[in-house]
Amino acid sequence: MRLMPRQMSLAVVGADHLNKSGPARRFEIALCIPGEPVDLVPEPKNPADPNAVAVVTERGVKIGYIGADRAPLIGTYLSRARISGVIFQGAAKWGAVIRVGLDGEMPVLPEIKPTEPPPDDTGFWPDYIPPDD
């Protein structure tokens, strides 16, 4: 038996499309802070996809849609009240990433593991600049 995760990160796509009114989606994504709550809004009358689920910030601005591969699953979870909370996780080149908590578990941002900077292998050594006297 495969257990479903109690939290998941989801892609938010469509950031380059314009909203009918209000700020541009990419501008709104730039204003979002990781951990900030966002809402999921099913759009069953969406002409492109009846399973579409819009992602809307607390300011009421749409930043995009759940990817089409996950929209039916998330729509089902919404209809069954299995989604406990949704937060903004971060911006991405395709749009954004959100974090969803399921079955009573509130979403938590994943831990970011520090990475070491790559070694400087350019062979460049800066000239010594003496301090001003």
C-alpha cells in the first residue's frame, strides 16, 4: 500500500499570461514572501481546462494555475476538504511553487540545505591594494 504524502510542493504555471485586471502575475509573484498564505480556487467553467485550479494571493491577485498534471488531484482534494493550508514557497522560472498541507497537516516550507560555493579555479589572483594612510 502506497501512502500519499501529507505535504507536497506544486508548480504554479501561466505566470506570463495577463490577468483581466490588476497587477501582472510576475509582478505579484515578486511581491510574495515564502510562507505567505495563498488560496486555491477551482475554475470548472475555464474554457481551456475544466479541472483548472487558480492560485490567488491574499491580495486577491491570480499568480497562475496548478499544473494540468496535478489539477484534477488537487480539485478532488479541494472538493473533499482534504487541503489544510496552502503557502507560497518561492518563485521559479516557469512561475512559482506553492506548498500544500493535506489531511489536517499545515504546510511547512522545506528546509534549504546550504551549499558550498564552487571553488575558484579561474587562476585569477587580485592585485594587493595597500590600505589608505
